[in-house]
Amino acid sequence: MSTGANIAAGIQFATALQGADLIRTQATIQRDVNELNAKYREIDAWQAEADGFSEVARYSAQLAQIEGQRAAIYAAKNIDTTVGTLGALNEESRLTGFLNTLDMTNQARLLGQNIRREARGIRMNGQANYAQGMIQASGVVAQGAANAISTAASGYGK
């Protein structure tokens, strides 16, 4: 058995182990970067919802202010706003404002959900890449072992 072949086989296998370790390290780093990016997107989702809800609050405050001003004007002129066409218009105006706030709230929630869905995709992509890296590393070790065995066997009997 050739000592040179055994040394070469050992070097081949050590190189394969080192290569596999680098692949694992790179896969781990990429998974961690994706996880960090997903967390940032989740923060973005929270912020998008908060911004939407703030907009709803501003809109609601404006509606209340307009309604209060309108009521003050009618009260100063001694007009009853609870009956007839004027009462129906006031109720329709309140209902429209309420429906607008519901729509704005729903839009904020949908935007947040879409951003969270994107974060889940980023996270899943990181996990898939990590798994692929681990499989690739195992393949490198197996191929390195096969090459080392072949090298060692080629020196057998020399």
C-alpha cells in the first residue's frame, strides 16, 4: 500500500470536509440574513397598520369637527336636523363617514397582512436555502470520501 496515496486520500477527504463546512457556514449566514430581513418586514407591517389606523383617527376627527360645525350652524338658526330630508341627509353623511373609516381600517389591515405574507416568504426562502446548503454539504463530504477511497485504493498493492 502506497503511503503517498494514503496521504493524498487524507488530503482529499480533509479538503472535502473543509468545503462542506464552508457551505454550511454560508447557508447558515444566508438563513440568518433572511430571518433578519423577515423581522424587518414584520416591523414594516406593524408600521403600515399603525399609519393606516392613524389616518382613520384623523379622518374620524375631521368628520366629527365638520358634524359639530354643521350642528352649531343649524342650532344657531333654530333648525331641527333630526327630522325630514335634513335628518336623512345627516344620517346618510354619518353612515358614509363610518363606512369610509371601516374601508380605511380594512385597507390598513390588508396592507399589513400582505407585508407579513412577504416576510413569511422571505423566512421560508431562507430555510429552503439552508436545507439545500446542508444537502449540498453532505454531497461534498460523500464525494470527498469516495474520491479519497478511490485514491487510496489506487495505491493499494504498489
